[in-house]
Amino acid sequence: MNRFACKGCGKRFGVDHRVKPESLWVRHLDGASFRSLGNQEGMTGVGVFKRVLCEMDLLPDNTRLTLDTCNRWSGILNVDGKHVAVKGYERKIPFIYCLDFLKHDIPVGVLAPSENGEAFLKLFRLLKTVGYPLQVVICDDTSALKPALFHYFPKAKVQLCHTHYLENIRQTVQFRTQETYRHFFHSLVKHVFEEPKDEQQRDLGLQHVWDTHAKDNLLLQTILLDVENRRGELFCYQTISRCPKTNNIIESFNSHLQGRLKTIKGFQSFHSADRWLNAWMLRRRTKPFTDCEAPFTHLNGKTSLSQTTKKGTSAPSFYL
């Protein structure tokens, strides 16, 4: 039996490796409440809470795990995050993380006091440290992201998420409350975002939408000029094999994270939030996929960490 000391409370506990029970932190991250775990294990809810914290303190740092274990990346990276309630902060603070699109693995993540340039600089500095071969970042239109990205990866490309970009246009033209510009919006999506296979077809599509809807309308002209000026970021996906045009894949991870955060309702300190989010990333990386759809059905039954672990190296077993 190995003895460990909890960094949080200073108490010691043992782990008998002859009969290795499933870790409580895993079951907690999978959705079990402290009370239900206590009922299952013959412990109090408070006892389970302290045990989970002790187990989380023993987990490896997610970035360190990536650095030591992983090198098989696609270079196609989704970047997004969620805001987290932490005691001592007037507003929720951002947790920003990265997801390798083809491997569905999370190389790094950052909890920061605010969503500013420093937060993104730290994120991309960590990516550089772990040797991530970044080709393109799929992201929302966040002003602080690009300067930080190009500071560490000057040759990287940006693909703006179509879902969020088009949603901003919907709000601008009041698509859901007024019918005035609905034909314009549908035409824009069809002739500029969906049908064109190359830039020549897109030129024709933009001209068609301009002549049909925007010739005498300053608002619509402004929208079309923005599309024209940002063509490189809006349609970069057509120049990189298997690059997505939306952040939908990481949004599905965000939905899971949001569901867990709702049950927690907030953290008592920055440290406790950072510890829990580190555990969440590790759990997502080590939990086998069960419902991936085409073109990712080959991932079902596998973990994302196993897809990026260096060849000849076994995936770590800290989570078993």
C-alpha cells in the first residue's frame, strides 16, 4: 500500500494497488454528486468531497502531460471556452482551451482573470512549449486572440467560425423579428457561404447579392464589404484539407462542461477552479468516445489521449 499526503488538508491516506477501486474524482467528473458517491461508498458527502480534492491534487498537470506524452497532432485547432464563477471576482472569468479537430484531444487550457491579450498569450505560449504544430485556428471573432496567436505562430492561419459570424449578421439585420432583410440573408448564405467552390464563384456570388439586395442600401453594403475584406479568414477552410468552418466540435465539449458547472454553481477560489478544470480536461482526454458521428466514427471506443500519445508509448494510467 502506498501512502500519500493531501496538499489541501495535510492528511494522509493510502491506496492499495492490489485492489484498485475506481477513483472518486472520475465518477464525480462523470456527473455523480458527492452525496450519491457517499451513499455508494459508505462515506459522508463531506468525506467524499475531501477525498475527491485529494485525488485531484495528485493528478498531473494537463499541459505537462501533453509535453511528456503527446506528439501526434493534426495542427487544426479549435479554440473556445466558457466563463466560470469564482469567489472574489465580480464577474465570471474565462477558461480558454484548445481542441485538436481531428484527434478531439485537449493539448492545453488556461483559466484567466479576464479574456484579454495576456490570457491568449499564455494559451499560445503553452502551445508553443508543448511543440504543437499549429496550422490553423478555428475561432470566434475575438480581437485579443489574433495578436497573441501571431506572436508565437506567425505563419498560422485563422478560420472564423461561420456559425458565430452569421449569427452576428442575423442580429444586425434583426432577422428573427423583422422580415425586411430575410431574403438578403438567405441569398448571402447560399451564394457566398455555401455554394462557391472557389474564389471566382464567390466573386460572382457577392456581385449577385450586391446587385439584387444591396445596391441602394448602406447597411447591406457594409455587411458585404466586411465579408469581402475578411475573405481570407472566412474561407480559409477551403485551402486546408479537413479544416472545419465552424467551432461546432468544441461547442459540444462546452455543452458538457456547462452541464457540470451548473451543478457546481461556482468555486471558492481561483486555485480550486483551476484544479477542477485541470481534472475536467484530463477526464475528457481519458474517457472513451461512444457517440461520434461521421467522419469520426473511428474514434468510438477510444480515448482522445490515445490518439495523440507518442508512438511506442503507452497512454498513462493515472485515471484508472
